[in-house]
Amino acid sequence: MAAVGDNTSSVAEKFKHLSIENKTGFGAAENDQINILSNNSLPLQEVYKLALNFYKEKEGKAVHLSYEDKLQLVAFSQQVSHGPLSEAVSKLPPLGALDVVGRDRRLAWQKLGNLDADQARRGFVELLYRRCPLFNAYTEAHRCEKEEQERLIEEERKRRLLEEEERKKLEAEEKLKREQLEKEELIKQQIKQALNQQTYEQFRNYAEQQFPGDPEKQGTLIKQLQEQHYIQYMQQLQAVHRDEEIILKGTDNEVNANEEKTQTTEQSSDDLNNGSPPALSSLSETLVPANMWTRSDIQAFKQAVSQAEGDGVVRVGHGETVTVRVPTHKDGSRIFWEFATDHYDIG
């Protein structure tokens, strides 16, 4: 027992030399040491957890601390977990008569007084840093790893954001395309309906002549004729649209054309004065593409042509080609020709 008492007295004597500052921080005698927290972007609680794990993993291996440093680290950790010893002592189990280490730990804990939890965490971290420089590299590696993870997370977030924007853009384009197709289909059906109403009687008469007494074949033929008529009508509209574009382009170049015409006329006059014939290119005219349409009063037109005098009615045999010549006028620019067939079989 005397040996135990001597050992306890020796440890107590060593604790007299421990200096813990409650107000301004720890290690006042080592102010020249670099504070790890001042150059570290990690929060105090995270650094404290790293310090605890590092101490538990490396103690006795890469970390070799003195008995007093170990006692102080334990005291800091107890202060963080349970608060001041005076408040937690009633919840702690009693120490044994021979538990020298336990009494030393409680003595170190008692010296911390009413130190708050953050100050205790800071004291633990700074003491471990001063005693083990390897801990600095440990926290730096953790910080770099955390920053890399945050960078990857941010890149992934941006990538998903771009993908979402691209997806919405494609959806908007697809929606616009569908709406345009639906609009075109509606217009197509309206045009078809109007054309079918105009030509139904004509096509029905023709179908009855082709398939008398067979309503099914008559209906099929009428649908085919209506579809062909719609296609021809749309082709005519496209031709008219092209003509309008040509006219608009011609209007834009009208001034230049007039100037060129004036120059050509002057040149022709000079040529005539010199006894030379005018160039053929100066006499050429631009041909406008032909177009066609269907009259709504086709029956009345056919009757009028049949009753008229002259060669208004021509019989065309199967496989024959007929050339129709019409008089022209030197100042004319267009020819209008109206014709009709009995069986809609001439093109």
C-alpha cells in the first residue's frame, strides 16, 4: 500500500505543472505552435471526430504519447461527452481502492472546471496536433477527399441539370411538332371535306356508270377519285405558291430589270442603225409554270360546250393523244383552257 501511495503522490505532483486556461484557450506556454484550426476549412466538431478516430487507431502504433498527455486527452474527451466532473460525478461508478489510473483521469478532468464542450474539443485537437504532426497530414488528406467528393457531387448536379434542361427542350420541340402536325392534319381534313362535297355528285355518277348495281365498288371508286382529286388540288396550291414566290422575287428585281431592258433597247436601236439583227436573248420571255383547278359547275360547263358551235367536242380513243391548237395574240402572256371529260379518264 505504501508503494501505491507513493505512486499517487508522484502523479499528483506532476499535475501541479499542468496549465489549463479556461478563458482564452489551451497551451498558453506553447503560443508559438501553429493552430491547426486556423488553416483548416473543416468545422471544429468534424476535426474533433477525426482526432478521436486517429488517436484510437494510431495510439501505440504511429502515436506515442506521455502518460500526462494521455490523461489530458481523456479529460478533454470526458468533458465533451459528460460536461464538468462536478455535474457528472453522481452518475459515475465509484473508483476502486487500487484504481490509480482512474483517479488520475478524474483529477485531470476536475482541473478542466466548467470548460464548455467546444473549448474541450479545441484543446483535444490542438494537443494531439502538437504532440503528433502526422495528425495534420491525416486531416489534410480528409479535407482533400471531402473537397473532391463535393466537387464530384457538384459536377453530377450540374450534369443532371443540363440533362433536365435538354430533356425539357426536346419535350417542348416534340410538343410543338405534334401540335403542328395536328394543325396540318386538321387543315387537310377540312380541305378534303370541302373538295368531297363539291365533287361527290360527279364522282358518284361516274362510279354508277362504271359499276352499275354494285354500291361497294362504287364507294371504293369514289374514295379513290376523291383522294386523287385532293392530291391534284394540293399540287396546284403548291404550284400557285411557287408562282407567288417567283412574282415576289421578280418584284424585288423589277428596277434592275427595267434598267437592263432600257440598256437592251438602246443596244438594239444601235444594232438596227448599224444593220445588225437583235440578239435572241433580248426577245425571250420568262415562262410561268402552268396550273389547273376544278370548276364546281362542271355539268353546266359540259352542257354549254356540247351546245356550242365549232370543234368544242372531241372524241378521243383509247391510247390516243390529241393536240389542241389555239389562236394567240402577240401581246398575250397567258392561255386559259377549260376542258371536261365524260369519264374523268383524260389527263
